[in-house]
Amino acid sequence: MSKYDIIVLGSGPGGYVTAIRASQLGFKTAIVEKENLGGVCLNWGCIPTKALLKSAQVFEYLKHAGDYGLSVKEFDKDFGAVVKRSRGVAEGMSKGIQFLMKKNKIDVIEGYGTLKPGKKIDVDGTEYSADHIIVATGARSRELPNLPQDGKKVIGYRQAMTLPTQPKKMIIVGSGAIGVEFAYFYNSMGTEVTVVEYLPNIVPVEDEDVSKQLERSFKKIGINVMTSAEVTSIDTKGKGVKATVKTAKGEEVLEADIILSAVGIKTNIENIGLEDVGIAVDRDKVLVNDFYQTNVPGYYAIGDITPGQALAHVASAEGILCVEKIAGLHVEPIDYGNIPGCTYASPEIASVGLTEKKAKEQGYDIKVGKFPFSASGKASAAGNKDGFVKVIFDAKYGEWLGCHMIGAGVTDMIAEAVLGRKLETTGHEVLKTIHPHPTMSEAVMEAVAAAYGEVIHI
């Protein structure tokens, strides 16, 4: 039996990052993967979807070339080539992970891993043991009872990335990050898209102002948005698919070629041996302490299968902290109140901290500042004026409670707020930090200035 210091089960952005950090710390490390190195995020999620969205963005630029004083007489899309490019990007990144495994002397064990008592993992009949086993098996598309996926007419995100032909009409159920990103992509490609959201606002975890702005932006480009709506039944007989949607006004039947179910995720915790080992689970999540130890010594869990936010960068941070704790380094628990969230539709969304509503619910006396990109010189020059930056501060102590952005490129801007909050930066300090002009980032400073009654450009 092969013996390791650390075995990681799952090679997504939680697992492979954990394995690399473990190796850096001197542990003899192995990683178990049943499919492709990089997991869902790299192969079927974060990376290939961004490649699809980039193609959509370039296509949008071509359609609006005249707005920039340019004349492009003939252009068209090749849906198959767009999908092929996305797959190529994912494959290239997966090969990069293979290189990193070799560089860091990590053994890659291919196959389906099952946890066993006594700090062991069975991989397709072969047992391996380790002093520490870290479970990072991630999640998959969640299925609703009234919306069963058949992979053809009712699909999840995997099939949405590799459809053989472009649908003429698509219904997207759910308006979280996955739903709105695909809504933008398919709409840009020319598909007639309807988004059905059960809650009153799309992207419901975001600040209400952000949700309303995205809905306006989507309607402007022709996406049909239905909120406070529920798909109660579907009919897949015949050529396409029919969805019965219940709204406040009554029932409506929508017809489409395909329904994309984007109603969240389901953790991959079945059939991996958790019960055999006696690892505690509650409501689809593995229970862990602040350092990702389960109730059974020697077994740990990180990423989507634990109660924190199901985000790639969270899984990576959890894995690093987990192995650093095992190594005896001084580590502090992750502050889950300071995790940035990003959505890559157009306009993009980025946020961290409390929404205005939550800040009020928690009893804060707040200062709120908002700066629209319509007043930004850089946004005007770039031709992308939709959106704004919104900041929320505690009026008493100046603590930066939340930052919410919607607009072009804001996912690259949110880190300023995350770092500022980590360093306990006050509004006054942000205001007195000189931001370069003309940039999108100066909208952060302007929004803070608006909160404190010192805004210049609006």
C-alpha cells in the first residue's frame, strides 16, 4: 500500500491548490481525480464560460463597430468554432495543471476515490493511506423535481457549453451567476432568451440596486426577464419544449428549443465513503471547524462541500489554510464576510460585504455613496456607460461595510474594496487615496466622495 503525508480527493481549484501548497510545505502529496485535472471550474465552469463570454463580447463589438467610427461590412459568428475555442482554452489550462503537478512532485492517482476508515482511500480497488486526507469533491448542477434534466431538451451548465447547434429559443430557469452569464452569451449569439426567476429580483444575492440595473440592461438588449415566476411543469413531447410558468398574473406557457436549469448546485458527497468513516454531514454539507477538520481525526473537507460560499477562490483559500494549519503554521480563520463575488455577464457584477438592506437590518447607521459610470470619462470613451459603483459605510466609525459594482470590467476592480476592508480602511482614507485618471477605478473614489458629500463629478 502506498503511503503519503497528504492525499487530496478531487482536483478542482480547491484540491489542486491544496496539493501544491502541501508539497511546498514539504509533505509527500498525492491527488485523486476521476475525470480531468482542474475539476469543474477549469474544465466546465469558470474558465470555459469566460472564453464563451469573450467571444460574445467581441461579436457585440463587431455589431456596434459603427458606434466607434469603424465600418465592418461582413462578419458573422460560427457557433461551433466559438464552442471549440472555449474547449481549447479549458484543455490548455488542464495541461497547465498537469505541469504544476509534475513540477511540485505530486502523484496524480486517476480513478474514483472512496474514503475508508483508518485514513485510507480506495481508488478503483487499490488502497492508499495518508496521515491526512482532504476531501475536495466539489459540486454539480442541482436538479429540481419539476425540472428533470435529460441532457437534450432540459440541460445543465455542462451541456450549455457544448451544444452542437445554437438554439433559436432558450428558457433559462434561475438567475444566479450561471443563469445570467449564459443569458448574456446566448442572447449575444442571437438566441431569443427568457430568464425565469422565482424571487422578486434577478441575481438575488446582490444589492437590490445592482439587480435592478442588470434587469434594465438585459431588457435593453432584448432578454425577456420574468421575476416572481416559477416553472411548475414542462412538456418535452414534440420538437421543442414547453414550460408552464406561474406568475402573479396567472399561468403562461413558454415554448423553446431548450431549457437551461441554472437553479444552483448539489454537493458531491454521495458514494465517497463519508458514512463508512463516520464523517458528520448536515443539509448537504460536510461539517468542519475553522481549520476544515471534520469530526473524524485525519479527515478534512474544503470547498463547495463545506458550509462556506461555493466559489473557486474560497475553495483555494480554504485548502491553503487547511494544509498550513496541518504544517503547524500560525493561521487565522477565513473571514467569510469579506469574500468577493463576481458575475461575468455584460455588464459585469462584483460585490463584497453587506448590501444596503442587510446593513440596515443589522442596525447600522449608514452612509451610502453611488457613482454612475455615465459620469465616468473612461466609461464614456470606452462606450460602456451602463452601471455604477455603490459603497456603504458605517456613519459612526467609518468602517467600509460593503461595495457593489455593476459595469464593464468591475470584476477586476473589486479587489480594492476587499483589500481595503481587510486593512480596516475608512472612507476618509479611500477618499484621500489618489486614483489614476481616466480609469474605471476612480469611480470607487468618487462613490466614497458621494457618501461623504464631497463628490466632484456628479
